[in-house]
Amino acid sequence: MAAMNTADIGFEKEIWKAADKMRGNIDASEYKSVVLGLIFLKYISDKFETKYRQLVDEGEGFEEDKDEYTAENIFYVPAEARWATIAAQAHTPAIGTVIDNAMRAIERENRRLKDILPKNFARPELDKRRLGDVVDLFTNIRMHEHGDSKDILGRTYEYCLSRFAEAEGKLAGEFYTPACVVKTLVQLLQPFRGRVYDPCCGSGGMFVQSARFVESHAGNINNISVFGQDSNPTTWKMAQMNLAIRGIEADLGPHSADTFFHDCHPTLKADFVLANPPFNLSDWGADKLADDVRWRYGTPPNGNANFAWIQHIVHHLAPTGRAGVVLANGSLSSQSGGEGDIRRRLIEADLVDCIVAMPSQLFYTTQIPVSIWFFNKAKAQPGHTLFIDARNLGTLVTRKLRELTDSDQPDHRGDIQRIADTYWAYAEGRLQPEAGFCAIATTDEIAAQDFILTPGRYVGIAPTEDDGEPFEAKMERLTTELSQLFDRSHALEDEIRRQLESIGFKIG
């Protein structure tokens, strides 16, 4: 996998800048469907047009046969929804209505997209002149094969999702998990084949990265089956679009639904679960689910759903299933509401395979420190748990946002690969503990720590390098420097007093 971080974004950024001109007074949460919907429409139209021209060239008269398209997982686009029709009316007052009608026509011809596509382009708040300008921009590109990347739409879609997450702040946590966090989950789980499940799938990023991982390792995307659900109707539709443009067949349930109260996949036993549940969700309805079969390790408190998510996920694991779950750090040590007892039972059941403490500032949506829990029903090292303290990894890409680096070059392994390499060395029985970064603990050792799973308790402190300067000499140098700083400070104070007195203000 080649390195692809935010710093590499070029074309995607230009698309965002152009599309963002349409925003006007529309809230980011509403405007999101406008931008992503337009990208989606352009992409499926391009895919259709490529196949259409191929069929015309074959001369058999099958270019309007829907089956020719669906057989290759290409959406059939009726004449009134094709980009040429839309482009021809880009600068008419009716362009919003034209696009809305195009969305309806596509839904009519493709059952998988029914009631999913946005149809809000005719709204008065959307500047139709600027909308026409963006249609012009899209007219001049073929989005599914731009440059050397066949995934340009997916990258653009993902980039726009990240920008919406930045714009929406805390609210965006419902739909967006940073790409580097998802890649870390995927690299440790390596979902090559089997059933992949996300009970709070947001915009579908976990599934996209899983599919990308399979393909990048010369696998077949058809070897994985995708299951998920989400409680937010808008987010659920975004996930459907995100997966559709990548050719990923997914069962996200018949509609959006609350995972705890309406499990869309009650009999599913997944080989892999990847999830980033809402952090520290309160008042989630525990009192109405007190005797639920999923609470095998204890009834979770109503004040925090962290251990409800964990137990829901463990309940859905196959006998050899594995899961990666992003949780707020409080879950590593909390004792309130019986959480300590649930955590103890999970550890005693030998389900906790690995804990990774993540760096701060990875999320647009929160500064809450997080860790990734990895569960395994068939651990390679029974009775042992790996702890990785990755809090010092990552690179600041903006003043507020940090990313884990992603590079699998032999001479330059990225942060994500370092974490994954550590896990797989542990799983294969060849890991050497590294003070301050990783350690392996037995269940008895965890019990001696009152079943608290904070990695810092186990990995210790990294040794500091001796700079060779004798202690006495270092202290003399440092105190001399401090004295000089004090002298400078006093001089600045005197100067401030003089300046204030010159305009009539005296400090006593």
C-alpha cells in the first residue's frame, strides 16, 4: 500500500473548493448531501457512458438493455439522468429540478438505490448559478479514471467527508472515522475473507478500507460479505452511496435502525467486526433491555453504552471471530455501574487480545483520548494480552489534527505499519517487548492491576538517552541560563513600566 495522507490531496481539494462555492447559507449537515450526491451522480453517469459507448461500438443494439449494465455491477442511467442532459441545462433556472428528477429516475431504474439519493437541489437556498458552475467543472472531467488513479471518486468522496467532519465538529462523529484509525483496524484484523460487520457503520469507511485491503493484496472483494447498520437516516444513505460507487455489495438492513433495539442482523456471526461506536453514549435505554441475551458478561449501565457495544460485538462474533473497537479511554479503567466487573469477566474469558492506546488529536469531533480494543475468540497466545502505547506516534497535519503515517516501504515503515507489525509479531510468538511502547501481560498480571487495561501500566517508560554531560555540569549550565532569563524578564518589566508611565499610568 503506497502512502496516501492528507498532504497528498490535490485534485480532491480542487473539487471541494469548487463545490463549496454552492454552499451559501446552507448548514454543513444539509449541504453534505448536495456535494456528495452530485459527485455520485457524475460518477455513475461516467461509468454508464463508458459501457454505453462500448455497446454502441459492438453494433448489436444492446446499449439500452439494462441487463448489460447490471451484469457488470454498473447502474443503468436513463436518458433524462445522463450527464450530457444535465450539462446542457447547467445554466438554466431549472438546473436544480433537472438534477432532482435525474436522481428520481435513477432510483426508479435501480432498486438498490431506492429512497437513498438526495433530491434537494431545487431548494431556493441553493444558488443555481453556482450549481451550474460546478456542473461545468464536473463536465470537464471523467471522474472514475482521472489521472493514474481509478479510485478518484472514492478519494474525492472520502476527502469531502473529512471536510464535512471538520466543518460539523462534534456532530460529525456520527458518520466519520478518520482514515488512519480505520486503516489501523484493518491492518491488525486483515479481513481477507468472510463476514465483515460494523454495527454503527457511519458512512461505511470500515467497509471501504476492508475492500481496499483485500484488493491491495491481490485478493477478491467477493470473498468478503459486508453487514452493517446505522441509526441515523442521512448517514445510512451516505453509506449506501459510498459503498455503491465502489461496487461493494452490502446488507445495511432495510432502513436505518437503533442497533440495541432493532438489531438488523440478529443471527449474524461475523468473522470480523470493525467499529467506532459513539463515545460514552448515555441514556441509551438499558432499563428496557435488562435481560437481553447479549449481556453475557454483565448488564451495562444506562449512563454509558461502552460495554453494551462491546458485548453486542462479542455476541456477534463467530467461534474464531476477531474484532477491533474504538473506545474512549475511560473504558480501560472505569469501575462505575458495574463496568469493572464486566471488564474483568471479558478478560477472564480470554477475549481481550490487544489494547492500543492511540495518539491525541486524531478526531475532528472530540479531544477525548481513545484506545482500540481487539477481541479474539481464538487467541494465538491464550492467557496473554498485548499492550501497545502508541500515544507518541503520529504527525500534526494542522494545528488541531494529527494523523498516523501510512507507508509500507521497507526502508520507511509508517506508524500504522509499526503498530500492525508489533501485533503480528506477538501473534506469531516472536515479539520482543519494548519499554515505553509494547508489552505482553498474562491474565494473572492483569488481575494484579485490578483488571485495569491502561497500556502505560504494562509497557513502562522508555529509557532516556544519556547525553554524556555530567549532572553537576548540566545543572550549573541550566541554572546559569535560567538566571539570564530572569535578568531579561526583569529588564522587560522595567521597560513596560516606563512605557506605561509615559502615557500617564503608574504601576506601584
